[in-house]
Amino acid sequence: MTKRSTTLIKIAISLVLIAVILIFFVDIRKVISDLSHARLDYLLAAGLIMIAGTALRAVRWQVLLHPLGIRIPIQRLVYFYFVGAFFNLFLPTGLGGDIVKMAMLGQATKRGPEAVGATLVDRASGLWVLFVLSLISLPFSYKLLPSGYSLSALIAITAAGAVGIFVLMGTPLLPWLGSKIHLPGQAKLERFYHSVSQLGYRALAEACLISLVFDVLLIIFNILLALSLDIHLPLGIFLIFVPLTSLALTLPSISGFGARESAYIVLFSSVGVDPSTAGALSLANYFVTNVFVGLCGGAWYALVHLKELASHEPNFPIE
């Protein structure tokens, strides 16, 4: 399957999901009304938290690059993260910005496979900590959910996510599987497998500690968005739902559009939030996380290139 056909399929999935949501689940006029009446102070606070969180994830990325012998100034990694957020506005799935970050890091270091490995582990460590937080909170938060939820199913999903990511990040499984399956570009794939396996538990532990701080910020971010729309829910609900909405961004779609909205509507409407208001919550997340942070990254990207054109020199030397 070609990249073009894959992209077209993802566009189609996004359009179908949005059409289903608009036809069967939400009143678009109420969604617009909710967003237009959202409290700007909460939205501004959420935006500042996401700016800080984006910079914090660059620190996590640097921690994972060090064991691979890749030394890049933190300012440049923060720049890569913000530029990735900008291109995430246009690329397929909510992980499209990671592709840009991998490409920029690979071009800067000439170590593409290692750049891919560290970037994927960077993303995975954040998801892993979210799943662990959700798993720990389930025994205390489960009683907040309506009777239709299956505790065993929720535990199974969160445990599978936590165990699966740990097995890929922290065990030799990925290199072992890679040695058994020979694909085109095997030499580069071997470097990718090796880069994941050689990170070491210390770097992974440090990355997960940083992820814990970021994930706490992410939960606060979602609470602030909810408060901006006059949604008042217990903390435990966000501990359970935020990992699941984050996981939805990995599904085939354009910039996570449609998949994210479906997750928010299904989950938050189950605890009494009006489906249209849940849709507005999802869109508020999109506008702050993707549009606001993405436009900040786009402005930085344009500024750097304008300076390069004026000086005829790159503004971010490796050393």
C-alpha cells in the first residue's frame, strides 16, 4: 500500500468518524455555543501548562538520547518538539509530529535509526506512566463510574497497555523479534532495535520520572479544559479517561481528528456529561494542544529560517 493511499484512508476514517459524531451524537450548535462561552482564564492556564509540558518532554527526549551517545543542546530539542507540534496540524494521526522530529534529529545527527528508536521510546514512556497511573487509581476511582463499566475489562486494558509497553521498552524482545524477521533495510532496522535495547534501565527510569511530571500536568490540563466548559468531575475520572483518550490519538486519522472526539464523547458522556459538551471538550483539547502549541512552533520555525536566510548560517549548531 502506497503512502498516498494510506493517507487517503486516514482522511476517510477521520471524515467518517466526524460525520457519525455530527449526525448521531452531537448538536453542532450546542458545541459552538459551549466553546464560545468557555472561560478564557482556564483556557489560558491550560495553554501555558501545555507549553511547559512540551518543553518538559524535550528534556525527557534528551535523557533517552544520552545513552546512545547523541548530544544535542536542549534548546534545539525543544525547538524540534515545537516544530513537530506545528506539523502535527497537517500530518496523519496524532503521532505525525513525531515523524518530523525523527527526521529533523536524524538529519542533524546522521543517525536516523537511533533517532527513531529514542523518539518512539520517548512517546511510549509517557503512555506507560499514564497506564500505570490509571491502573493504580482504578480500585479507588472505579466506584465513580456508572454501573455499565466492567472493572475487569478496564483493568485488562490498562494492564495490557502497561505490560505491553514495558516489554517493548525494557526487555530484549524487540531485538530478538527483529533478528527472526528479515525485512528490507535490515541493517538500519538492526540499529533501531539496538538503540531501543541499549537505553538501559537508568535512562528509562529517568524518562518515566519526567513522564510522571508531564502526565500530572496533562491531567491538570484536561481538568482546566473541563472547568472552562463548566464540567465538574472527580479527579479519579480523569485518571481513568485521560490515558484512554491519549491512546485514541494513535488510531489512523488526520492529526487524531475524529478518533479523539469519539473517545471524549463515548467516555465523558458515560459519566453524565452532555455529548455535545464532551465534543466541545475534545475540540478545546485540539485547539490548545494542536493549534495553539502548533502555531507557536510554526512561528518559531519561521523565525529560525528567516534568521538563517539573513545570516546564511544555521541557528542551531549541533555542538
